[in-house]
Amino acid sequence: MKLKAYYQKELIEAGCDEAGRGCLAGPVVAAAVILPRRFRDNLLNDSKQLTAKQRNGLLTVIKSKALAYSVAEVSNEEIDEINILNASFKAMHLAVGNLNLTPELLLIDGNRFNKYDGIPHQCIIKGDSKYYSIAAASVLAKTYRDELMQNLSKEHTHYKWETNVGYPTREHREGIRSHGITPYHRKSFQLLPAQLELFTKDQS
């Protein structure tokens, strides 16, 4: 499906999206992007539908063409304190607040959002596959977070963050089972399923 350049014609729109909500480790990262109304790109789409090479190529395009963009993160410690949903919204708020151009409407990927004071918003389910600005935000958030986790993997080599970037893959869970958790793990998440705990006890 061809992405749309804007939701409406009068107001300055910022697309907002996050990355890392379902991870066991690392921060949640959000981005906000304001694109020109005439922006077009045949490749740009939901970041999850793109290869790493495509995302990195688009990163240059987005940063050069955007009227404004910003990326912000909320740490795993704060995720544990305020929960992942509120942390995702806070990261989006921080990204919006750091824009050097004030938007007049926020396009939010998903079906829920905590209102940003003074700026109306529109939630759009699967918005990153419908609007360029949200897709651009998804690319910025994911590329930023992937690089961060790949760098952290050099400190903590047992969890395969260089490939899974903190998501709950088998290798990541096995790393937790064998080596415990790191300061970057989200303690409020179920890091290991009960079945694996029972399996471990049965084997001991």
C-alpha cells in the first residue's frame, strides 16, 4: 500500500513511533519526525518490513529531507518504575519536546497515547505502514536503538544483543539462564517463562 504524505492539509504534523517495547533489555526509544508535504520515497515503510541495510540508507534520506526530527530514550530502570506503556509514551513526549519546530498535530503509531500538553494527537493503528512521517519515525527509532544495543553487546557478550537487540530470542533467554541478568535488563518483565524454570529444576 502506498504511504500517504499527510493526514490533513492545514496543520504541521509530526509522526511519532517507538522501538523496543517488547524487549527484555535496554531502553525504549522513540522518534518524532516532521516531513515536507511533498516528501515521497518508494522504499520508506514500517521499519520492521525493511532490512538493516535499507533502514540505514533511509536514515540519511530522512535526516536530510526532514524539516525536524528528534530521538529520545527512556531507560530500563524507568521502564521498571512506570511500566513499558507509560515509558513508551514518555519517550515520544521527550522526542516531540526536542523538535526544533513545534508541530500542531501528532500522528501516533498505535491505538493509545498520553496527551501531550498543547498539541492534539491522532492515534493510527499500523500508522507506520500508512504515513511517511510515522514510518520515518519508526526507522529513526529502530536504527538508533539497534546501534545502541549492538554497542552494549560488546560489554555483555552472552546474550547475542548484536543480533537480537534485546528481544526475547532463545539465545537471549539462554544467556539469562546461564549468566543471570545485567544492569540493562528490565526486571519488571518476565525474563524467563515458568516452563523454563521448571525445566531447569527438573534437570538439577
